[in-house]
Amino acid sequence: MSDQIELYFSTPEMSAAFAAPAHGQAMLDFEAALARAEAGLGLIPQSAASEITAKCKVELFDVAALYREAALAGTPAIRLVRMLTALVEGEAKRYVHWGATSQDAIDTALMLQARTGLDLLLAGLLEIADNCAQLAEQRRHTLMVGRTLLQQALPLTFGLKAARWLSSVTRQVEALREQRGKTLAVQLGGATGTLASLSDKGPEIIEKVAAELKLPAPELPWHTERDRIGRLAGSLGIVAGTMAKIGGDLALLAQTEVGEASEGVAPGKGGSSAMPQKRNPVDTTAALAAARLAIGVVPVLLGAMSQEHERAVGGWQAEWAAIPELFRYTARAVEGIRAALGNLEVDSEKMSENLGLTNGLVMAESLTMALARQVGRAEAYKIVQAAVKKVTSEGKDLRQAVLDVPQAREHLTNAEIDRALDPEGYLGSTNVFIDRALTAYRRLKSTPGQ
């Protein structure tokens, strides 16, 4: 994949967070934290820890060579430790990577990168939530038609549609905050998870390394128990799916035949190489493509959870490519929806026009319920169905048609029929639901994540 195509399916910030230099620095951060923790408990000299820490700077390393040679070594950590040892001076060389194994460095580096990645995703999701909240409040009374199975169904408001988006995004922010605070954890177990190389100091070293890196300390090493990775993958996949839901709605609303909302105009954006009239949903399209790619990576990581004994043969290694891809794709999905909602143009007149497209048929359920109070639901359904046939066969609107049905006139006055056919009077608990979504969002904003 070229750098240009990769950026199309990522963001510059997320690509940087999972680029080789960032991964190398994260492994070095682990090595420095390990040395300081061990020095704090007297396992290695303080002077050695200081020297090791001073050399744990990725700019001192040939990163390209590090990853080029990783294929032969089996892991990038092996070559990194050798390079670090060569840089460290004096007796401190003896204490580089003291008591650890390659997987400790790689997994902890992954956790550090994932923390950065989650912070980036959370920032984007919160901005999406802000936009959704504004739309929910500002458009709570903007009538439009609700659609089921892509067919016109009942009236609702654009504010409620935005509130449902808001509610789903709010849940994703809560889920990612939980992942950041609980699922991410230091990995330190030595060769087989016993930390025998550190005598009886292993648990204390884990706690100190965790404190140094500001990551949770696990109850015990998790070399081949990859539920943490599985939970992380599942959460990101659900975020991507949430973006796909919003993106799908936006793309459908932007269809020429619908025309109820569209991405804002910008120079060079959304055109066609052949058709001058086109105004394509560029940000939405990118989000939908990236979301599909992200969701496609999730099974790789769930499948990789089956790992052999105390070190995996292939499953762990597959994570090295899959996790960065998942973060990059999810970031692009989030960014696409953020951009689309940030400059969304809403056409309330077109929404009103589409609401009347079927000559009042979207109010058939409302009319049925009004009649049902008098004659029961089954009979009311038959009466309204007869009126519906007049609408579709004779081109009348529903009000005219129902006035031609004696059974309806027998049980409902003209005023009652008019009330039953008023879309604003058949919105149920719309405002309650919008308020609930806004309340949950405001509560989320008042309790920032850890």
C-alpha cells in the first residue's frame, strides 16, 4: 500500500501513532521504565538505570535497519535490545532488558500505542457527539419522514434521528474510556510468565513499571491470554460499525431523489471526472469504506486469540499488523463522519416535501389508531386500508379518501380526522427521547475519562 493510499484509509495522527518510530519509542519506554523500576528495588545499580534511560531515545537508532532485520530475528524487540545494548556505555550494558523477554517489550509497547490511539479516537468521537447534540437540539422540531426497509413509514424529526446517532456515539465513548482505563495493561512475565529471572521481586517490578508508564498493572502476566486484545478489537469494530450506521444514513439522505441533507461544499470536493453536476458525499464515502476495512480486521484478532502454551506461533505475530490496521481504519471512519457532520447542510423544505410525497399515507397508522379506539384495531385497519386503496388508485390524498369511506365518517369527526392526519401530533415521545440522549451526553462531558 502506498503512503498516499494508506493516508486515505487513516489519519496523519493515527498513522504517526502506529508508525515504526512510535513503536520503537514505545519499546524503549518499556526498557527505560523496567530499568528504573529494577533500580528502585535494588536489582540493578541506579547508575545503570540512568544510563539505559538516557539511551532510550528512538532518534539514536536506525529505525529502518531495526525493522528490516526484525524478519530474520523473529521480533523487532530482539534487534532493538541489541542496538540499545551497543549504545549503553560501561557496566550498564549488563543490565539492559534485565529479566524481561521480547514479548514483554512488544506487548507493553502495543498498550502504549493503543492508549494514544484511543485518545485520538475519543477526541474524534466527542466532536461527533458535539455535532449530533447540536443537531438534536436545533432540529428537534424539523419534521421528516421515517423510513423502514427503505420505504416511507411514519413521521419523525431530524432531531430524533440525530439524537439516536448521539446516543450510539455516547455509548462508544463510554466503552473506549473503559478500555483505556481497564483493558490496557503492562505486560511483564519473562520467558514463560513466572518472572523467575527476577527472583521474588516480580510482582513489585510489575507494579513499578506500570506506575512508570501510567498503565494498569495486571494481576498476572498475560502472554497468551489475549482477551485484552479481543476486547479492544471488538470495541473498535463496534465504533467502526457505529460510524457506518451514521454514514449510511447520511449517504441515503444525500441521494438526488431524497436530497434532505448533504455535505457542505468546498473547492475541489465531491465532483466527478465525467459529470459536472455531481456532488458526491466524499467524507461519508471514505468513512464507509474505512469502516468496512476496520470490521474486516476484527476476525483476524479474535482468531488470533487461540495461542499455544506460553508463546504463540503465528497468532501473536498476526496482531502486529492487524492492530495498527484496525486503529488506522477506525480513525478514518471516525474522521469521515466528523467532517461530514461538521459541515452538514440540512434541507428542511425538502424534508417537508418528502413527508407529503405519498399524499398523506405516512399518517395511515395514526388514522388507524384513532379509529381503533372506536371499533378495535382489526376493523380500523380494514377501514383505513380501504382509504389507502383510494389514494393509490385514484390519486386522492388520504384525507379526501377517508372522507369517502362511510365507516370512517361514522366514527370520526372532521376535526378528529384532521388531528389524526397531522404529523406534528403523531410524534409520540420524540422530545423525551431527544432529552434523554442530550442528558446522557452532558453527563458524559461532565465526567471526563481517565
